[in-house]
Amino acid sequence: MIHSPASAPKGTPRRTSDHSRLQPPTETPIHVVDDDQAIVEALIHFLEDRGYQVHGFVDPTEASEVIRETPPHLLIVDRNMPVMGGIDLARTALEEDPDIGVVILTGAKEVELAIEAFRLGVADYLLKPLDFGEIERTVRRVLIRREQEIFHRDTESRMRRAVENRTLELERKNKLLEGVTVGALTALVELLEQKTPHFQGHSQAVALLSEKIAGELGLPKTEAKACKTAGFLHDIGMIAVPDQLLEKTSPLTQEESTQIQQHCQIGKDLLEPFAHLGPVPEYVFHHHERIDGSGYPDGLAGEEIPIGAQIVAAADSFRALVEPRPYRAAHSPTEAIEILIGAAGIWHSEEVLTALARLRPSASA
């Protein structure tokens, strides 16, 4: 390793007391590698005069070992050296630290050299005999480019981490909101069940059956979960319906029917602010549509009805049939399935009802 020049080749700039020093990056190590000791010493002399920390080597193998221990910011290396050529040393250095700026010294004006060097990741190359003005410009340019690349990469990394942190924080807040939402909505469902005896346990039973039907149909787990949630919340809009209408045993007037039908819109309005519920508000809104288009609120038919709404509707119908109501006794599960199958294509699709029948649901599950 050469630390300072013993002599300089002809043409090397001399030190002067009034020489205008550059302001290089703080602690900028440069390694110079050339089997010509005079060139190494000249470059050390020139670059140290400009404030850089320079280590010189005439043995590329020694340089390689030092680079593995302490990679420099800039490597200036001769292309043609015994034992290890400059391209090989550059490759070794860049494998160790891709941020090293590499400048190749060569006496050959070969296009192939430039192509090979730049493909490898070499920043620049200089022709011999050395032009110290060009060396100074090249060193500055390569170091600036190196700092810019590191800055841009670090900035991108910081931004990516910031986005990841914000995403994690948003997910945490969403989970917290989801917990609060579930708690609040569960409280509303429980309040609804207290309004009238026939609601007790109905929402939970519809939720569980909806999830099973979705699974039987082979829907993704996320969709099955949405069906379960929609099943639990399908009647949440009933919280705004007067108790006397819920308990009425005689036929409803047109005005009363319209008032009850509004629970679909009320339920959707209650749930829509909670984005993490996904399609649940739509399933709640459409769970009284009929497959033949005779349902409400929009009179959708067939595949126009979201599959989640179809599933919740079928689960709701089954549970309504096997549960007692003020105006009738409960049906057995077998009777309920027969009633629903008999109305296939009118209330519900054959596909959904077939899945329901395969489950053989009981009155208590």
C-alpha cells in the first residue's frame, strides 16, 4: 500500500500555497490501484492536495483484501495489471459494495471496454496519459452521482418505511374501529332482540347459517365472513320500527308495510360509514329481494341480487320458518326446507336452496 508519493511523473501539478481547495464530502476515502507506482503516487499527491483520503496500491490483490475490509467511496483502477485486471478488481469491489464509484484507467480507446465497464456498473473511465483536469472533474462527478444515488435510495427507503408505518397505524386504527363497531352494533342487535321475544337469538342463528351456506357454495372465506356479518346485522334497521308493528298479529296496512320495509335502508345507512364492513351494507340492504324480482327495496331479480344478499335472505327465511311468530307456530326444519324448495325460483334461487338443503340445518343451529 502506498500512502504518499515519493516522486511524481512529469506533468503532475505542483502544490501551491494559494491553491483553491475543493470541499469534498466528509471523510471521502479513495483507493488508487495501478501497477505503475509513479502513477499511483501522482494520483495520491493530486487527490490528497484536494482534501481526499487516498490509499494507493500497486498490488491489486492487496487492494482487493483491503476493499473487503473497508470499501472506499471511489476506486480508481488501471485496466491492465498482472494477476488481477482492473475489470476483475472492479467486479470484486462492486460485489462487496455496489455504492463504490469505479473509474477505470486505460490506454486503449476501445468501445468494447466502455460497454463492458458500464454493464458491470463502472461509473466512468479515463484515458492515459492522465489529464489531471479531467481527473478532477471525473472524481467530482462520480462522487456527486454516488451521493445522489445513495440519497435517492435512502429517501425512497424512508418514504417506503413511512408508508408502511402509516399503513400499519391505519390497520391498527381500523382494527380498533372494527372492535368498537362490532361492540356498538352488537349492542344494537341485543337491544333489538329485547324489543320482542321472536327476535331473540334470530340474528346470531342467521349469521351462522349464512356462513355455512356460503361455505357450501364454495365461496372464499372473506365472502363467507361478510355473509356471516350481514346475517348478524340484517335486521338492524328494525331498531327504528315501532314495537307495536313488530308485535302485530293482524295483517299490516300498506302504510305499515312501507314503514317496515324501510328497515333495509335504515340498516344500510347505519352500516355504510364503516368501510371495513365491505359489501355487508349492500347485503343488508338487499336481503329482502326475491329471485323473481318481486321483492324490495329495488325489485332486483336473478343475478342482479348480490350473492351475499341471496344467502342471507335464504338463511333468514329458513330461520323465520323454524322460529315461532305471534301469528303462527314454528315449522320443523324439514317442513321449512320443503316450503322453501316449493317456492324455488320465486323467493330464492335453486342453487342457494340446494346448498341450504345439503346442510340439513336444525331448528336449534
